[in-house]
Amino acid sequence: MMVRQWVTGNSVAVTGSCLGLLSLPFGWLTLKASRLTAGTSLRLWDAFSWGVAAAIIVLWLLCLALSLAERDKRHAITIGITANAILILTFIFAGPAANRLTATGAEFARVSLSAGVWVTVAAVYMLVFAARQSLPDYRVWQNLISWTGLAAVVILLFTGWLNNISVVQEFLGRESRFQQELVKHIFLFGGSVIAGTIIGIPLGIWAARNRRAERPIFYFANITQTIPSLALFGLLIAPLSALSFAFPVLREFGIRGVGAAPALIALIIYSLLPIVRNTFVGLRQLDPAVIDAGLGMGMSRPQVFRRLEVPLAAPLVLEGVRTASVQAVGLTAVAALIGAGGLGWFVFQGLGQAAPDLIILGAIPIIVLALFVDAVMRTIVRVSTPKGLATGTS
Amino acid sequence: MIKLEQVTKKYGATVAVNGLSLEVNEGEVCVLIGPSGCGKTTTLRMINRLIEPTSGRILVNGKDTSQVKPEQLRRSIGYAIQSVGLFPHLTVATNIATVPELLHWDKTRIARRVEELLTLVGLSPAEYAGKYPSQLSGGEAQRIGVARALAADPPILLMDEPFGAVDPLTRERLQAQFVAIQQELKKTVILVTHDLDEAIRLADLIAIMAAGKLVQYDTPETTLSRPASKFVHDFVGSDRALKRLSRISVESFIKSAPTVTINASIKQAEAAIGSRRSAWVVDDKGQLLGWIDRTDLSQVSSISEGMVTLESKDIALWQNATLREALSRMLGQGFKSIPVVDEDTKLIGEVTLGDVEAATAEAEE
Amino acid sequence: MPDRQTRRWIILALASAAFIALIASTGVWEASLRFLFPQESQVLHPRASLLTLVVEHLGLVGISSSLTILIGVPLGIWVTCPGGRNFLPIVTDLTSFGQTFPPVAVLALAVPMLGFGLVPTVVALFLYGLLPVVRNTIAGLRAVPPHLLDAAYGMGMGRFQALFRVEIPLAARVILAGIRISVIINIGTAMIGAAIGAGGLGSPIIAGLVQDNLAYIIEGAVPAAILAVLADQLLANVEGSFAYMPEEATR
């Protein structure tokens, strides 16, 4: 009987709280003699202080108690606030702890965040999610609970509070290079998605209008989407380098075996399938009666296209562009392997040097960029969906 | 007004429409009917050139349609279809405004027209203008479809099963409304249906088609009484007399009925019933509530105590209903007379079984 | 005349046999690569034979995808059952949120946490592969029309009987589509695993890029492309044999 009640209390929040408590025995910070050596890991109480550790434990226990007993809105809000507090506390104390440890350690000593912190972040996510779910009608609280902790961490990052954390140090040492590669990354994926859209939409329209074109277009798009990205990059290198050997003029335009040219071509090919498919589906799913009515009322073919087909298919087409964009952000990272640059450069440099911080410096921004692009495209899809259409299916 | 001369449409080897000639005069409703695949929809769509005939000529107002730009032609012909085809991304008002916009009417004129049309099809402009098609019921959507077809006040209206996709009750309402609107607007209408009752009810002329050919083109009365062939005879069925009742509105058969208001005294009620067996009971606004039997009057102290309550939408007829519906209600309820109400369910009078029988006998001749 | 489904299996079997014969014949590879790239002194990656590389690659994908299926499908079933329903929103949120993560970033992050070699690659492939499997399992089960479940319970089936006799068979196609997506992503991501020392078909490509040897690149890229297409066809065929539900709109 009791167990049943617990489970109905708020099982997601309970799991999150337990996960939070589970983070305690892990190492929270790792102290390394240099960026390449293995380090010693420090427990919560060694890394921060017994006081901070006690505060964090108490806060987790509070979360656990509240999630077991969750009854109303106030409980949920408290859970959300507490979770945010734990996150903020962790990072607030991580900064000075890193300062202290690097100051006392060797000359090139580094302090990095370790498993305990990551588990804490995951547990906070679960609690925040659970709290949001319990507050369906309170948009303000929902947003506050979702973003406060994250915003605080971002502020700490930008104010230099966390400057002695190893990843940040890695960034500070390469700030201009980072900006350069970020811009390159954006140009590569943005350019290829734009080109893919310009090619993909007409192909999709053609496939939707012409049954004979449909099969070969999709056959091509499906096969290319199946081929591993690294293999496709590789397959493009040979012919392109052969071309640049045969016609050295091309090299002046940057067309070589490795570099941006094969990357762009492969990225464009990859972005085709989602865009072509969604354009095709967008046009094919249109109610034939709508088109019939449009023609029957005296719209010309271009008018039917502009007034009916474009607005009705636009949300799906843009949804395809969204899928292609998010995918392209990740594939551009792979393109660094063939010398195209971009944020993947840090990842593969880091892998080559066995420097974990450098890997993270590449990987985390790639993820953030993907999430950002996803959010922007979702907004565009939402704005472009005509009001009369039921909310999209995604 | 509309004239088809030897129109043929072939798809490869199949002949969808075979040498069809047909003439519809101004202000007439011509219903194309026949089994599915008989070419009726193809015929309709050839008139506004959504389908081009293989051979033959179609004249609208004496002008060969093949000489007119299809868009131009279609903008002058209203078009309503079974699946309605309302544009889901546009509001009801913008949907209705489509053709006026294509014709570059000015904004105030369009707004006025939209309001007019919504009122015409019995939907409140304030409530409906801003709605989206997904927020409409099937019947409402069909009415908006008709309003949209009428938007630019085209002299001709093409309708492909415009009342097809709704439940029978709504369909009857929409048909009655169509009859009323048509009486007012006098459009030239070509309507496709597979429902013979609908055809008989709405048509001035019925064109029965089979396998792409016109097999009979006559008034409903003649079609029913003198089928031109075995096919037509089978098609219209053996209940022709009953079907003919669909042509006759109850309106001319409404008699004044004995009525008492709910608050009347027993004395007044007795006076109202007179020698009859019962009377309809209405409230002080005249809306039908039920009926009361004479024999019950002596045993009760007030009308409301002895009244049998009626659900007026189940029992009462609308004033635009047909004798066929009247008969069907009488048989269904076991009543010898049926009350008739107006749109506000106010009692207008009643129709009796005797009158329906007399009308049937008359139609039989 | 065999039906379409059988024909597809036959074509696939023939293509696979041809593929195996092709990768096993080192001589043919060496000769053709030498013909194509006369400027390279060495045309075959010295670390391992092509056959070994393919086996390594398949092993990598096989282990991680098996784990994915073994854990992902039950997880998806669990969150759609009354017992796990509380976790449905968060799992749905995680799978759609997680799919935004680029696979290469997930693979890269495995290194700081787990080090180099086979294990971090398998873990990363497993975790990333979970997303489409769980997502499609949920979507497939939820797409089972409620009236069919009603009918199942109405005939006296218990919860488990309804699950195994009605829900899972009807959702099978969508679940298999998820597995197919997952496996194809894994084959692609495993290529990059070579960069963290997991071996597989990515290693000649990466070696070729580092040593500027075009022949190595082609030696890795061509078999990888064919392997992915064959695996895709194989899974498409399996999926096709469960075609008693009309195709759902799943990505």
C-alpha cells in the first residue's frame, strides 16, 4: 500500500533525487599534473568543504522527501527551486575550488569536473523535468525552473568565475582559433543546408509531380543517406584530387582532394534526403479536393501553387530543413577529419593528442550548436505554420 | 444558358462520356444522376474545363467555352464539391472571399459580400467569419462551401454532391435551405448526385445517365410517371408514388391547428380543442412544448400536469419539409397529424394524414 | 516465379555473397588500387586485412546494436505499460532531445569519461543507438488502435497475452524501422570509432588521411559504403515481412 503511494507520488522526481544522492560517492573534481596526465579524483567533501557537502546532501534529501510526498503545486515548485539551487551551488563552489587546487598544485596543474558533477547535472535535469510536468498550467514557473540554473552557469562561465576549470583554460588558450573554427563550422553547415534546400525543394516538387522521377530521386537520396559519412567523404576525395591534378586551375578555387570542397559536396548530398522527402510528402499529402476547389474557382496553376500549395506544404518542408540542419551540424564535425576545419578540428586534435579537455572543447559546443539550430528551426516551423492547420505532428 | 453538343470524353480506350447533348435554361436546376461511373462528374467538370472534352462543344451563354481562358471561365461559374475543399490555412471569411479577390474586388465590397453570404447560408457572420475550417462541423463546412461558390455572384453554379458528406438529418436541412436560396437567387444550377430523392426534391430537370450516355432528360414528374426505358424504370424503383411526395412541400398543406398555451386554464383548453381529440401545447412565445388529450383534461387541474412533452426536433416538421418527410414521421410516431414549426420552433400549424393521402392519390394520376 | 519478398531476399543473398568474395580477394584489391593510384608505394593498409577490418566493424556494430535492442525495446515497452507510464514523458523528451546530439560528439565525449579503445566506442554506439529504438518502440505501441486492444481484452486475453499476441506484433514494423535507423547510424559512427582506436573500416580511411594515401581511403570507403547499403537492405527486408500494418509516418 505504502509502496503504491510512493510510486504515484512522483516517481520521476524520486528517481532523480536518488540519482542525485548517488552522485555523492563519485569523484567531483579531478586534479591532474598537466593536461595530458591522468589525475587523482577528489570527493565532494575534499573538493569543496564539509559544509558545502552537507548543504548539498541536505538539499538532495529535501528533494527526496518532497518528491515522495508530492501533493500540490507548492511541492513541485520547491523541488524545482531546490534542484536549481544544487546546480548553482555546485558550480559556484567549483570555481574557487579549482582556483585553490591549481594554485597549490604543480605549474601546469589542471582541475576538471568529473563524474559526480555530470551525474548531478543529470539528476537536476530529471527533477526539473518532473517539476515542470507537475505544473502544466504555470508557464512562468515552468520557465523559471527550467532556465534559472542554466542561466546562472552560463553567467558564471562568462564572468570568469570558472576560469580555472580545465576546459575553460583550454578555451582561453585558443580563443581566436575557437572563434575561427566556429565561424567555419557555421559557414560549412549553413552553406550546405542552403544549397541542399535550393536543390532539394525543386527535386521534391519534381518527384511529387512526376511518378517516373519519384523512384530514381528517392533511390539516390536513400542510398546516399545510408552511406557512412566518413566513407562518403573518402569516396569524394579521390575523384576531386584527380580533378585537381588534371586541371590545376581548379586548385585556385579551393577544389582539392581534401578540405572544404569534398566536405561541402558530401554535406549537400546528405541534406537532400530530408528536404526532398518532406517537400514530396508536403505536396502529396495535400487534400486533392483543395486543389480541385482552387482550380475550379478559377485560380491559375501558378496561383494554386502560390496561394495553396506553398503555404500548406511550407511547415513540412521547413521541418525537413530542420532535420537536415541538425544533421549537418554533426556531419560538419566529421568533415574536420578531411581537413575542412570547424569545431570537429578540436575533437580530432584532442583525440590525436589524447587531451580530454580539447575533445570536450570541441564536442560540447557542437552539441550546443545543434541544440541551438534545432530550437531556431523549430521556431521558424512554428511561425510558418498557418493558424488554421492543426499543430504540427512533430 | 448552358448547352452541351455531342460532348465526348475518352480516356485511352474507355469512353467516359459518349456524345452527350444537354441544354439547361437560365434559372433552372438540372440534376445529373446515374450509377457510379456513368460519367456525371466528368460531364460536370467539362463545363468549367477542369476536364477538356475529347470532342464536341460546350456553350455557356452562347459562347464556346474552349474560346475562353479556363481561369476566366471558372471565375464566372460557382463550384461546390462533396469534399468541400475549404482551404485549411485560411479563415472562413478568406475562403469565401477567394473568387472576389481573384477578380480584384475592393476590400469593403468583399467584406460586405462575405457577411451577406454567411447570413444567406444561415451562419452568424460575427461567429463564423474568423473561424478556420478545422473548427467547423461537416454541415457548416458544406454551407461555407456553397457560400464560397456563390461569392462572386456567378450566374451559374456547378455542384458535385454538395450535400453528400453529412448525416441524413443535416442533409435534409441543407437541401431545404438550398431550395429556399435557389427560389431567391434563381441561379442556373447543374448538380451531380447519386441520391434519387435528392434529385427529385431539388431538380427542375433530371438528366439520367448510364455508361456515358444520357438516357432520359425530363422533369421529375415525367421521369417518375413515364420512365423512358427499362433502365430508368428500374433506376427510379417501384416506390415512385412515394418519391413524388418529395417534390411537394408541406407548406401548402399546413392547416391551423388547435393550440393552447401552457398557462391557459382548463376551460380555455376545452374551448380550444372543441370537438377534436387533442391540442398542441405551446409556451407564451408560441414554441411547441407537447400535446394534450381531451379525455385527460377532465382529470387534471392544470395543462402542464396533463401534457405529453414532445422533443420538438424529433416530432415537428420544418416548414420547408416535404410531404414525404411528413408521411414518414406520421408512420414512425403513429400520429394522424404532425405539427409544423418555423426556424425558432414556433408552431405554425399541422399537416394531417388525410391531406397526405389525398396528395398521393393526386400524384398517382 | 517467386514473389517480390522472396526475390528481394535472393538478390540480397547474392549481393552479400559477392561482397564477401570481393573483400576476401586481397589480390583483386591490390591490383585495382595499384592501377588507380600508381603514385602510392603501398596501396593496402598494413595493419589488418580487409576481411579482418570488416569483421571488426561488424563486431563493433553487432555488440552495440544487440545491447541497444536488448535494452531499448524492453525500455520502450515498459514506459508504455501502466507501471512505467510515469516515465513516459521524460523518456520521450530525452529521446527527441538526445537525437539532436550529433553522434560524433557523443562518441568524442566517451573518451574523456572512459578512455580510448573498444569499450568507449561500444558504450557510445549503444547509448546513441538507443534513441531511435526506444522512440520507435513507443511510437509503434502507441499507434496500435485501441479498438484492437479492446477486442483482445474482450476475448479474454490477459495483459501479457495482449502485449505479446497483439501489441508487439502490430508494432513490430515500426520497432524494426527504429532498429534499422539505429544500426545504420551505428555503422556510420563506428567508422569514426577508428579515431579512438576501436579499429574497423574507419582505420584505413583515417590512416590514409594522415599519411595522405588515397588508396587507403578508398580501401576503407568502398567496402564501408557497400556494407551499409547491404545492412540497410537486410533490415528493410526483415521490416517488409512484418507489413501487416499500414506504414506509419515515422522518421
